[in-house]
Amino acid sequence: MTGIGASATTQVIAALIAAALYVATYLSFVRLLRYPRNWYPPSLPASLATGVLAALTVALVSLSPDGLDRPALYISVGFVVVVFYIIAAPAIAFRPASRPASRMVEFLAKHGDYAGLWLLGPALLAGLAIPNIKLQAVLAAAMAIELTWFLRQRWAGRRRRLYPLSDRDLSVLETQVKGDIVAFRRRHGIRELVLSKGAVSWRGCGKSTPPCPFNLYVNRLGLNTAPCCREHMKELSHHVAACLSEMGVVHWLEGGSLLGAVRERGALLDWEDDIDLSVLLDGDMTWERLAAGLAERGARDGYFVDLFEKKDFISISFDPPKRWPFRWERNRLRGEIRADIMIYRRAISHGEAVLERQSHKGAMPATESGGYGVPQEIVLPTSTVPFLGGDVACPNQTEAYLRVLYGDFRKIEYTYVDAGPAKARARIDTGGDPSVR
């Protein structure tokens, strides 16, 4: 009896370790998803760490004193691959329209709140068919995580409130639905659209709800940015600008945000999907000081701050930071309201003083050192421009800056909107102007 009891205890301990390894692998994997969510390839150290944890989980499940348990090996590998593919789908679907995701990824992303639960039946069958307590523990841990995720998203989603759609929003919506809002809503899983007594409203996101998946609604379907998301972008932009000013950081509106401030007279572009800002690291303003200051203020005011030091990039999101172990599960969400901050540094390129960044933006020319830059004199000293009800820092020559990025910036260009929806909405945005591209 003692030997049998000791053996049972050993099996239980092994099962608990296997479940813990799966949980660790899961947490490492959802943290890894921050990279594709921001359009970057995953870092090698983070990828290796996740891979090692996954390998350890599979090895513990499939190896025993009696040798290799091949059925447990095949099932554990297949299960982990499938469930992680499902989990990764929303982050992969964040890619812009120029690099669209596959139909399968889009489908799984649309059902990301509960797609993992589709594996509940196969997990039960595998657990019953294979008498391996370690495999059963891993399957149980995975399904418990998926069920918890589903329940938390559904509970949070109940806190949404109705927003009226403007005439402009409605006209764009009606153009894209081709006369059947109900079918369009059902086909694309747009739970936020509320139809009641002939009126159309939007069940909007908030601080304590999942964000609207407007990377799908705006970029793939060609709709206007939802009214709730526009409201939150306004709040976020003023929060970030105030933080940077408080810290004494030289900063300015960038990209589409600057384009909206100039071309739309201080408003967002109708199809805007983020806030773009840039900062200059110069003198005693180092990466470490900037990152620490923004992280501290984000924690204080309830904004999630994600740092990518090797990319010279900071993402600040409207949703509040969560405690461990839920901190990185936000990477499973379909949407995100965020401000992207790109780092610039002073440089000399072809004998000209420039402000240089790592990544390409619009038509920004390459520099001698392999980065991308703009002439220093069109940015510094910065000026201000009206933007979303306040004055925000901008390049001192805004139109010259926008010409560097976009050429003729007065022409409407749907940079990340799919071709079909972009063509449809162009009739409203420009009245059929052939210069739209």
C-alpha cells in the first residue's frame, strides 16, 4: 500500500507540474503576442523562452520511466499548436491591409472571445482515451484558462453604453452595407451595432470593457472610427501630450494625427486607428528617463504602457494596466485604442542636419546610417496646432513635414483600408474625385 500511495502521490505531483508548465507557457506566449500586435517580428529571446517552456511541457507529458508515450506526445503537441494558433489569431489579424491575414486567421479573430472553447470536446475525448494523468492535467489547465477568458470578456462586455451615430458615420455605414445592415452586422459579427425601431446606435467601449475591434471595422470594412473610440483617442492624445510636456520632452504630432490636425482642421481622420506622436531624445532626455516617466504616469492615470527599446518605439493604450497574471492577456483582444510614440535622434545625413528614426514612415527618405529622417529645420523648434479641442505640439513647418511623408497630402489616401471598402467610401469622402487613391 505504501508503494501504491507513493506512486499515486508522485503522479499527482507530476500532473501539477505539467499543468503549471502549461500555464507558464501560456503566459509567455501571450506576452510574445505584443510583437505581431505592433507589427514587429517576435524577439529571439522571447521566442526561445516560449519554445523551451512548450518543449518542457510536452516532454514531461510524454516521457515516463516506461519510455515514450507516443499518443500523449502527438496529442499534446497537436493540442498546444492548435490552441496557441487560436489565441494568436487576433494579434496576427492586426496587420494592416497591405499585408492581410488569411481567412482562417480572420475567422478565428472574429470569434476570439470563445474560439478556444471549441477544443473542449476534443480535450475531453483525448483525456478519456489516453490514461495519462499529466496529459489530462495539461488539457484541464488549458480549458480552464479558455473558460475563464471567455467569462471575463463577456462580463466586461456588459458594461458598454450606447452612442448615437452621426449622419456622417451612418452615410459611410450605409455605403458599405449595400442596403442590408442586418445581414452586414451578422456576416461580420459586429455586436456593437444596435438596431432598434429604425434607429442605428453603437454599443461603445469604455475604460472597463474590451475595446471595439476597429482594426477590423475600419481597415477591413471601411467604416468610420466608432464614436466611443474617437472619444477615447481624444482623451488619450491629451494625456500623452500632457505627460510629455510635463517631462520636458520635445515632441510633435506625427503621421495621420498631424494630417487630421492640418487637413481636417483639428479633427481625426474619419478612419483613424491610432494617435501618432514622435519625441526627440536629446541631451539628458534618455530612453531610460523617457520610458520610466511614461510608465510611472501610465500606472498612475490608468493607461497601459508597452516599451520596445530595441525598436525605439513606445505604445500607450487606453485600457488600464492589469495585475499579473492577467497583464499580458490584453494581447488576445481584437482591438486596441492606442498612441504610438516613435523615437527620433539628431543625425547628419548627406551633409544635412536631420531628425532620424529607425522605421520607415510614409515616403520619408532613408538616411546615410540606414534609418529614415526629416530635415531638422522643418521640425525644430516645434510649434502648436489645434487638435481635438486643445493645442498640441507639431513641427514648425507642418505642411512641409506632411509633404515629406505623403507628397500631396491634400489628396485622400486610405493607407490601411482594404481596396474594396476604400473604393466604396471614396464616393462619399470626395464626391467621386478621381484624385483619391
